[in-house]
Amino acid sequence: MTRPLISADAHIGLPFAVIDELPAATRSQLPHIERRPEGNELVSEVYHGGARMEMTPTMAAAPGDQAIPLGELTEEQEAKVVLRNVTPNAAPSLLPEGRLADMARDGVAATVLILGSASFLPHLDDDGEIAYCQAANDWLADAYRHHLDRFAPGVSLPVHSVEASVRELERAASLGLRPAVLPDAIPERPYFSSEWDPLWELASDLGMPVALHVTDARPNAWRQISTGIPRISSESWFGASETGFVVSSAMMTETVAWFALGVLPRFPKLQVVMTEGNAGWLAWLADFLDYATLEGYQDLLATRGTGTRLKGNLVERPSHYIKTQIKATFMWDPVAIRNRDLTGTDCLMWGNDYPHCEGSFGNSQAWVAEQFAGVPDEEIDAIVRGNTAKLYGFDPLIEPLVVPA
């Protein structure tokens, strides 16, 4: 069955020409092509996962491709370099026309665009971060201004300063961009802190969803391996990357708990999307938080000198805030689908993670058909298109473009 889809999670990057226009000090902290006197053209060292690494011409290719000579890139090749980890069956583009062609091949009518900046933005200095976000948002607004019926380009925000984030969100919203995009966690400045309240208040007033994309920001063993601290090699730990993916997704429960127990009751119009971390854990978390806030459990915590801070904060049970103000996206999560009688369908949103290898691009129709087998059509349509259309302002009846024969 071919079912029109709307993806709540796809990725976009900035062309090197946009990076080249940034101040030299900022450009040096970002992936860029460096032209050297001897004629070599390569991508400089950049921060990734907390460590410095050098992107070589070999890394510029998608899996199965030959190495691409940097500096001689076609538009599709540049997209592969910028986006990285591109699935071999995609013909990626940074521009709307090329992306629409691949969307049509996958039966996707509209999509949310998440700029892949979470891996290096925390390492930019304050001025560089602001300059990058302004350049990114300006370019997205210009490149996609005639296609906002099919694309929701996300707003990059400078995470070092809430005040700067507020200014940039207000500016970018006026350009038609949505949602506001942040990493799913900033451990040293957690989102429950009142310093973030001006951003949540503005997002609420604007009707702007906040998309928190999964990262490896929290300390975990995989992050220690990827940064070389401590000295553990991934070869010596079977399943290291898979375990890291599981941990990164599961740790989203921490962020959702902080929102459900404190932020969302204060901002009842705020909508938060946990992006690319799956959703099977939502039902368990909602039930567990309800239990943890029962009077008897709270009294027990109070005897230990904890637990009293929640009294008076919650008008509803935590599960209410999760069901009504939290969304979670997934590519493949039959558990989330089976648990929809516990969570409802409003908090579930499908995404294909285009164009990454772990995503469903090229097989999205089959993935949807298999994991939703036996689910009523109206519930499938809500999860794979309707909820995303409502949240991001797409036409819920929009159809994919027809690919020319």
C-alpha cells in the first residue's frame, strides 16, 4: 500500500559557500574546505562528539561510493559531504528541488528539516555560535521560502545564551521557519532551570514547537570511547555503537521527566518534540512518573528531605503533560505503536531520518506497512502524517509530488 507520509525528522546542512562567508574565527571552528597554497583542498579539523577529527576525502563519500575529490564537488556530492552517513540509495541535495525528488520516491509529501549542528555548536565560542545560527537561519529562509508548504526548516539557536536564543527565535520565526531546534540535553544547563523560561514563554506565545534532537551530550561509555577518554577502543567492546544508540535514546526520559514535572505545567501551550529517540519508552515513563508523584511516595521522599518541591507544582498528573504536550518521533518502533492505548496517538510522530543510513528512506512505505499492520487506518494516518501536519502547519491532505517517468 502507498500511503502519503509526512516526516517529522529529516536532516539538512549548510553549503560550504555559506560557511565561507562567516568571519574567519568562526569559520575555523566549523567544517569547511580549506584551500592550501600547494593546491590541496580538504575539510579542516572540526569538533565532533567532543573530540577533534579530520574529515578526509574518503569520509566525503557515502557508504559504497568512491572517495570524492574535495573542491570538485557536484551539488549532490557536496550534500553527501555535509550530511555524512548518507544511505547509498539516496540522491541527497541541500536545495528543495533535489530533496523533493527523493521525497517523491519515498512517498513523503512534506518534511521537517533538522540542521545537523548539535555535534559542534556547543564547541563554538559565543560570537561564533550567534554568527553561525544567523547565517544558517537566513540561508534556510531564503532557499526554502517558496516551499514552506512542504518543508518546515528548523531554527538553529545559540545555546550558550538564552537571551541570544530568544532574540534569534523571534527573528527566525518572522522568516517562516519552524520548529525551534535544540539538542535533547545540555547537561551543564538543564532545561528545567528557570533561566530557560524566557525561551519557553516566547515559543508558547509564537505557537512554535521546540524540537529536541537526540545527541550524545550526556556522559556515557560510548561518548568516552568516541573521545578517547578513558582509553577504551570500540574494537574491545562488542556492541559499543549500538549500546551508545540505546543509551542516547533511553536518556531522553530524563529530559521528558524534567519537562513533565516542572516546565510544562508552567507553560501549558508549549509543545516539545523528542526527535529521533524512539517512543516505546513513553508509556512506561508516564506510568512511572504518575507513581512517583503519588501522595504516599512523595511523603516517603519528604522524610528523606526530598520530594517536597513538587507539591503545588502539578495541576495534573505527569502523564497528562506527556500525552498533551510531548511528542516523540520514530522510524521503527512497534512497541510504541502497541502502547498507543496507554499513551494515545497524539504524542506519536513518524519520521524517516532522511538521508541517513539508519533511516527508512527508500523503504518507508514498507516500514510503515509492516509495523502498523492491523492498526486502524485513521490511527495510522494520525501518526504518519496528521499529527505532524497539525503541529507544523502542513496541509494534512497534501500528496507527494509525482516523479517524472
